[in-house]
Amino acid sequence: MPPTKKAKTNDGTPSSRGGALTSTTIDDLTALTTAQLYSLSSRRHRDESRESVRRAQEERDRAYVALEQSQRWLERANEHLERQEENAREAHREYMDAKNLLVRVRQASSAAVEMMGGRAAAAAEDSSDDEAGALGMMAGRMSTGSTMAGSKSRKVPFIQDLIVEFAKAGELNDGKKLAEADTDLVPRKDRSQFVNSMKLVEELWTEEEELFLRSSSDEINESLEELKVIAETIAVRCLTKLNEWEGRTDPTPTGHQKPSFVSIGTRARRVFVSRKKGNAEEEEEV
């Protein structure tokens, strides 16, 4: 069957059918425009999403860096804390050692005072009345320390007076020698005796006594009684050793022997000179 011819309008376009095609074209164009708008919107959302992801990754990287830095800080803090704990343990050990040392010093000083007091009492029983009185006075002086340490009437100070003064003033805290300590009790003319007496003290004091005397002035002032006992013990030891070196049968100090720095220094100088001559003779023989 032959195809029918379409009717045309005056302008040459299809009449009713042409109107329908125009409407479809408009819908297609609208749909195409809408699709393009959706496509543009999707691209924009995609770009925004990618930007958000990029920012999130950057934030994550920064968080990782901050976390690593925090971990390093934490490690350093832990190391510092361990060092502080170790220092605290070391300080506690030193404190306990110093405390035990002080206890030993006190015990040794008390034993020395008791021993010297007993010797003086025993000697007093066998001596004449005059010598017994002198020895009894010495024992009382050793037990109380008031006469030997605080008397202002003495012109020449005893070596324990000098030791007490040096320790209370903190003169020995920096490790200086006794002869280098500052004092107004020693005249310039007696300087050599002072040096020799202090040299003898440094030769005869024990490690515990030296450590105690080289404590700070605050620590010394908290233990003044122990300071006096130690100083007097050193003075008696100097007299005893000088008597022994001088060949006395009983080296126990007698009542008339005073531990003034002049007397001790003079006797110590003779010992040092004799010792030096003996060493020189031995070297010549070799």
C-alpha cells in the first residue's frame, strides 16, 4: 500500500504532526540541559569531595607528625624522669651513708672520751695528790668541754678552740687545709707554730672526723656537742702521739700538758725535723 502523503501547512511544515515533534524536541533539550546541570553539579561535588579528602589526608599527616613528636617528647620525659629517680636514689644513699658515718663518729668520740676519762681516773689513783688533782681536772675538762672550748681568759688558744672556730664558720667546707683557714686568734709571730700544729692535726684526724669537720656551717651548728667532743678527742690524740713519739713510757697526757697550738706546734716541729733527718739518712745509706 503506497505511503500517504503528509499534509503541509502554508509555510511547508507538517501541520498537526509537526507540532508534536516540536514539543518532543523541547523536552529532549530540557532533559539534556538538566543532565548537563546534574553533570556539572556532580563534578563540583566530586571536586569538593576530592578537596575534602585531600584536606583530611593533610590533617591526618599533621596528626601523625604531631603524634611522633609527642612520642619523642614522652620518651625524653621518661628518660628525664628515670635520671631524676636515679639521682634521688643516689642522694638517698649518700644521705644514709652520711648519717651512718655521723653515728660512727659519735660512737668513736664517746668511746675516746670515756677511754681518756678512765685513764685519767686510773692514773689519779696511782699518782700523788697534786698530780691526781691535775689529772682529775683534765678528765673533767674532757667530759664537759666547757673549760677548753669557751674560756676567754686564755691568751693562747687550744687547738680544739681553733678547730671548733673553723668548723662553725664553714672554713673547711671547701676542702682547704687547716693552716689556710682565716682566724684572728693566731698572732703573726706564732704563725709557724700554728702551721705545724695544724699539720699534725691533719696527720692524726680520722677520715670520719675530717668528713664531719668539713660539713657545712648549718650542719655543724646542728651538732655543736659532737663538734666539741671531736675537737677535744683530736687534741688528746695529738698530745698522746707526741708523748709516744718522744719516747715516754706512758703516753697518756698529764695534767700540766696543755694542747695550745704554740706548745703542740713547737713539739710537732721537732718531730717533723727528726723525721726529715731520718729520711735523709736512709736515702744516703741507699
